[in-house]
Amino acid sequence: MLPIRGVYEVVLRVKDLERAESFYVGTLGLTVGLRDERRRMIFLRAGGEAGMVVLREDKASWPAQHFAFTVTQADLAPAAAALRAAGVACEGPVRHAWMPATSLYFSDPDGHDLELCAPG
């Protein structure tokens, strides 16, 4: 077995880099770590040093993806209110007994399925 301890970076294709940056930085609160204009990519910090979401502009057709951000139980209700206030439709919170965790689901401007997941 490999000593994998988690996921550090996820690359997400987006149609419009500036629109995606506005959502991930302005709405979700991620911070810019690095811009690579040559490759049309922005490296965003998700949770400080915990990991990154990389937005890569790609005008081609591709399927929507899904991934989840980790939050605390106490963060779910305020996050849902903030997303709804920003005009983002949300589903949940949804309790998953098998994990156990509680999740809030929503989509980004490119149709990627996102989740805020509170383990425990």
C-alpha cells in the first residue's frame, strides 16, 4: 500500500476562467495562490495549506465533475444561507448515516456538482 494521506490538488475544467474565479473566490471564499496566464489556470487555496482547487480554462466539451469541500457541522447552516443569498440553489443539509456526515449540495457556473461535507 502507498502511504496516501489525502487529496492535495484537484484540477477542474471551466469554460470561462474569470467567471469561475469570481464564483470560487467571491462566493466560496477560496484564495488565489498562483495565476498561470500562459496555461489559463488559477491555483486556488482551499482551507489554507490543506489543498488546492485548480481552475483550468478549456472551451471544449467535457462532463461535469463532483467533489466535496470539508466543513464543520456548525458551518453548514451559515454556508447554506450565504450561498442562497448569493443566488446559488442548494440542496440540504442531507444526513448520510453510512459515512457518517452531513452534506450541502450545489453547482458552480459550469455545472460541476459541489458539496460541503461535515464529517461526524
